[in-house]
Amino acid sequence: MRVAFVTNIIPPYRKSFYYKLSQLSNIELLVVYGVQEKETGRPDAGNKVLFPFRTMRVRNVEKKVGRFLIRWQKGFKQALSSFSPDTIILLGISGTLSNWILGFWARHRNIKVLMWSCGWESQEKGTMAYFLKKLVMSVYYTIPHRMLVYSTKAKQYMQALGVEPGRIDVCYNGIEVDDFLSKEKEVVNKASMLRKDEDVEQRTVFLYVGAMLLEKRVDLLLEAFAHVNRKVDRTYLWLVGDGPDLSFFKTKAEDLNLCNIRFWGRIIDDVDKFFAAADIFVLPGIGGLALNQAMFWKTLCICSEADGTEDDLIIDGITGYRFMKGDVQSLTSTMFKALYEKGTEAGQKMAENSREIIMTRSNVDVMVETFGRNINLLNS
């Protein structure tokens, strides 16, 4: 079967997923991708590496309209018409206008359409932007023959928009664990050296890894850490990532007169040692796969509402800790709780439970298996 996967960008953490999908015995895969023309805080491997699978690059033309990002992928028609796919896989991003054209074009030619969606919207519920987005999405989701979603929460969201349950399959968003397993001992050693070099061997390190964007609510984490650090001075906060709002967060840290804090900038290739070195990972706002990575390295996790996947990953008191969205007092108290429980039997059990979820369910191998099964269903 000839399968064309159309995506906005190829981030580094998706390379192994596309490669393993291309290795399925009954699939000939083409990945059509765009590249970012400006810094967004999100990593993009598209203009930096040669991929070990068949690709075709198109141009992303993007424009911000109010709170929405509108995208057109220039050159998509030529890419797909020359490939003649049996199945097209689209992302569930309705703001990519070329996806609408592709979807209707495919259905007109009896080409099967599979859509992969996070199933979560960044717009605040109750706002006009959220209402408009739901209206658009309820139409957009009529295009695919089948849908894959990141989480059980996303499946419920799709059903609320009118998508029939039989058309939806949950494909838990996951990470590549093969590389982690092969270099686990090396990473643990690097993590130990990192703690020693930073003189935090006898201290508690809180960690954030992600884009430096306002919607990530790093400012909330800074405020909460200020409360924690004033009462427990043997605590540190490491922030790994880059983005257009980095200077805002640095100014915020200065205004709070924070000490024991370090902004590391963007780190991709060697980021695992930070997850392994930290005691507690905090996701203060939206996000997703960083939770998976922290859970693999048995780092205790704190989150609230992220991208919908958190409900399948972080079960309060079993695999991590939850706090009330946007509430600095709730985050502060949760950070204190994690701080005091991290070395206890309960904390160690949570870390073990976290790792088990990643190894058995939320990883690339299971994702590829789910995609393969759904492609076969469409073409049977």
C-alpha cells in the first residue's frame, strides 16, 4: 500500500516513528513535510538532517489571524499526485487549509483518509474563539474515514463533536524507548556527573523541559518555585528550552529575585541526562511528550491540564501528582508534597509505575502497530 503522511514539520522526536512506520512490510511510505521559517520554540529537524525514509519537502506559508494560526503548504499537490497514494494521513490541524483540499481531493478519488489528532484545543473554554474552533472542527473531522487520537480524553472530545466511536482509535502519544534503553547506563552516569558538577548532589532539583512560550505557563512555575525556595533553600530549578518568550521568563525570574535557578537554553541531543538527573519534573501548562520522557527516567512528575494525554499518564498519587490549572497556590503545595515524598517508598513506587506505562503502552512501537492496524482496516 502506498501511504502519504502529510505533516507540518518533522520534530527530532518523530524521526524514529516515521522510520519504523516506513519499515512495515506492506507499506510504501512518503512523508510530505514543511519546515519552520522562523523560531517558534519548537524543535524542527526538517532543514537539518537527511531522513532514512522517503520524503518530500513543501513550503509552509503561515499567518496569524487573531488567536488562530492559518497555514498553507505550498507544493503539496505536486508531491501527492506524483506518488499516487492509496491512503493519506493528515494531522488534525484544521488551520492547515491545504489539509482540507487534500482531504476532499482524496475522498473524490476514493483514496482512504486517516487523520491523527491530539484532540485538544488551546483556546479557553467558554470563549468565542473556542466556540468557533469547535464549529470548524466538527466539519473538519467529517473528512477522514478513520481517526487516531492521542488519548482517551481526546476520544471523548471527538465523540462530543459528533464523530462516530467506531471511526476512532486511541493511539497513545509515545516516545522512542529503544535509544533510551541502549544508552541507559551512559545517561545515568552523565546525570550523576551533572549533579556533581552543578553541586546539587544533596539537593532537590525541579526541572522544566519545553518551549519558552507564554502558553507553557513557565511564569507560574517561577512563582511557585519562589515560594518553595524561600522555605527550602536546598532546592534548585532547571529550565531547558528556548523560544520567543525566553527573555520574558528571565525578567520574571529577576523580578522574583530567584536564586538557585538556571536557564540552560535549548538542548536536544543530550537532554536525557537532565531528566535522569532531576528529582521532580514540572509541566506547568500545555505540553505532552516531556512527561513521557521524565516517566521513562523515573523522575516524579507534576502537571495539571496539558494536551489531554496527561489523564492517561499522570494519575494522582499513583504515577505522579496533579495540580489545579493556572493555580499557583495549588502548584506550590504540590511541589512541596513531591519534595517530601520523593525519597519515600510511595515516591519510589510512583516512579516505577510511571516507567511501566511508558514501556508497555506509550511508546513508538505501540504507535506504529496502531497505525499499521488502522491502515490495514481502511484498505481491507
